[in-house]
Amino acid sequence: MSIKFMEKQTVHPMVKLQRKVSSLVESNILQPEDRISKIALLLGNDWQYWKNELIEFDFSVKDPIQELLLVEDWEE
């Protein structure tokens, strides 16, 4: 009997944010054309961390959420 070990792949934190935001868009809580700053209302105390992460990836809080959702690779 052979045992297969699956490699664990670490999910980038920005992928997690992207998935959460995508879910909010799919639920019509956010719209793709809304500004990224609107996410602040939903993230509460975590917003400052995510804002800094977004800025590190050259996003502005004035960018539309759609731009965040279009990213396919979050390599640093």
C-alpha cells in the first residue's frame, strides 16, 4: 500500500483578501466599480493592515475593486 503525501501550498494573504472581496461582489454587497476604500467599512479593525498590504502592491484606495479582483499572481 502506498501513501501519497500532498504538498501543502501556502495561500498568499492577498489571495485570501481577494477571495473575500470576490465573495462580497458576488453577494452584491460590493460592486466591481466601488473604490477599494469601501472595503474598510467591512474589514473594521483589520483595514489598516490590508490597506498597507494593498499599497505595497501599488494599489490606491481610490482604485476600483475590479482592479484587485483581476490580479492573478501575488508574487512579491
